[in-house]
Amino acid sequence: MNEKSLLILSLALSIFGIILLFYLSSFPPSQSKISELESRMINSRVKIFGQLIQISNQKTFFIMKIKDSTGTIEVTTEKPFPINSTLEITGKIQEYKNKKQINAEKIVLLFTPSSYTQ
């Protein structure tokens, strides 16, 4: 194989790889339980469902404490939500001060107690 053919082949495979990675990254992550989130998952995208049990305003962002049946985790976001709301959160796992947290990319409000009517 000559040098020009090798260059064309490597370029074609590189472009194919980039397209494949872009395609695969567009799939949403599957749901995880909070207790399943491990340190080896840092920088991975995850999706959790849970209840908002605490929120604090940090001036430029909010830190929400989310609880599911297996544990709790802090989630950073730019938008506050009502306490006791049930949320679907998609984001990246990060570590801050030796604790895992999720930097929210998307939050869906599934239920809020104030909108509940019997």
C-alpha cells in the first residue's frame, strides 16, 4: 500500500469514527439509582429520578439535595425548583470536595406537591 492510499484510508476511518461517536453520544443515558453512582463514573452522563429535599442559593447557581430510595446526592443547577418536587435529572457526575455531585444539563419537573389536587 502506498503512502497516499494509507493517508486516505486513515482519514476516512477518522471521519467515520467521529461520526459514530457523535451518533452514540446523542443517546440519552439510562436511569441510575443514586447508590449506583461510583467514582469511576466521573464525567459520565447519568439520569436519576428523585425528590428534592433541600435547596441552597449560591448566588450564581443552586445546590439541590436529591433523594431516591437508595441514597442522596447534590445536584447543581441554574434554576430552583420547589421542595418535595419529584424530578428527572440528566447531567454529568463530578467530584467536589471528595463528594460526588451531578451538574444538571436537563431537569424535568415530574410532580410538585402544590399542583396536587385530590
